[in-house]
Amino acid sequence: MTIKRIQVGDRMSQAVVHGNVCYTAGQVAQGAPGASAADQTKDILASIDGLLAEAGTDKTKLISATIWLADMGDFAEMNAVWDAWVSPGNTPGRACVESKLAMPQFTVEIRVEAAVD
């Protein structure tokens, strides 16, 4: 079985497709560092849309999602953006936890897994 790596870097690939599943790396708001949780979430979800497209899939095929928040006080703000983005009737299994993130300018990190046809 082949493995397809997307946006390969020295440390990690931004997504990996193995079999019929795309696994993304944790995505942070590269286009909105230091912005609000809502703006960071929008930026991250746009990146995820791009990675999924490059893998040959989309958000209607999400299997699972993990969301890390630097402050659980941002939960409602992040969820407002997430709820507007996620495909109705195709919501993934999801976990959301508070965690110290690697860089203080990022307050949201999201990774997903999606089926690939």
C-alpha cells in the first residue's frame, strides 16, 4: 500500500494519506498568529480545506478531529466558527482539550482525519 505525503518538511508532513485515510498534522493559524480564537480557527480551517483537497477529499468525509485550545475560555468562540464550517450531518468524532501550545501566538490547533475515496 502506498503512502502519499503532502507538504513534506524536515520535521513533519502537513498531511499523510495511507490507504483510504488522510491524516493531517496539527494545524495552527500561520496566517493569523496572535489573532482572536475565531480568526485563528477560520485560518486553520481554510488550511485544512486545502490539505484535504490536495489529498483528494473534503470536510464531508471527516472521521475525527482533535482541537487544542490554549484557554478553554475560547471554546464558544472557536465552536461558532467550527459549527459554521463543519458539514451538517457529516460531523466527525471530536475531542477538544485545553493545552499549552508550542508558541504563545497560537491559541488554537486542530488536526483531522478524513476518508479518501
